[in-house]
Amino acid sequence: MTFLEQRISTEVMRGSRGGPRARREKTYVQSGRLKQDFHWTRPLQVYDLSYGIKSQADFEEVRALFYLVMFTPYDGFRARDWNDYQCTQANSSLTFISGSDWQMCRKYTHVAASYMRPVFKVSGAATIYRTRASVVTVASATVDANTGIATISAHVGGDTYTWVGDFDVPVTFEDEVLDQIELDGNWNAVLQNLPSIKLEELRL
């Protein structure tokens, strides 16, 4: 399969709803205490487009993407999560892969605890910053916008990295049916009665 490196309209995504999904199993033991088993190490982003489709043109774009994903070699496309699409030096990091390659990440921190979410789809230009002996400089690096892998030159042990830029989420359709209500082409009525059209993140 081939990923379509194109982004669904940001205006459609602007009105959609959604966010991160986790998977856990909860068990209440005899004492009433809660036991939790967490099955995923990474969140799965999910979105409902029906809240963002505001015109016939918006729906035509979504329908075209549905046909591309379901009936061509393309298996997904990019989407912007307007609530979480920017990395700064304060909320980003890079994790070492091998050689000179580092994975770009979005960092979520509460007090002293952090979670690193890999970013695979960079949008536009990104700048990599190196911290060495408490001094921050721009690192010499190349960024693969389709994988989120930065190749960094002149790394020295102890160097840490952050990055600044935007990112997208790789998504596909959650359901195999693009549910539509037939209302004789009355688009005002269609938009008022549009069923749920869900996207889910593609694991890369």
C-alpha cells in the first residue's frame, strides 16, 4: 500500500472533533480497588469529520478521499489536529534511533513526568536545536517530512535535541461505509443530517 502525502482540507478538520484514544482493561477486585491493564504504548488519534463538513465542496473532498483509500493503492492521508499540531522547544524532543538518525517527538510533560509521542508526518519547514553544555544552537540536520526522522551532523555524547515546526497525523477512514442521507440534493438539509464520518490514526 501507498500513503497519500496530501492533507485533507484544514477547514474540514477545523470543525471536526476528536483526540487521543487509549486501550485499557479495568477490573474491580473484591475490595473495590481498581486494577488497570494498559494495552497500548501509543495513543490512537480519532476524529469525527461530520462536525467540520460545512459545504458541498467539503463533502466532495471527503468522498473523493474515501474512494482513493478504499479502491486504490492509497491507504491513508494526512490530517491536521488543530488542538495539537505545533512543536516548540518546550514541548518537543528527539529520540535516538541509530547512527545519525533521530526520531522527532512531541513531548507531554506534567511536573517531572513526560511522555514522548513520535511524530511521523512533519508539515513544512522544521528547525532542529542542539543543547550542548547548556548552550542552545541550531543543529545541522536534514529532516524527512514523511517519516519524522532527522539526520543530525556532528553529534557529541551528551547532546540533546528539540525541534520547532508543525506536524500532521496519518489517518484513514474508520468505517467501510461512507454513510449518506439521501435528501434530493438539498445540501442545507444534508449538512444538518450528516451521519458520523470517522477517521483513525494509521500506525506507522
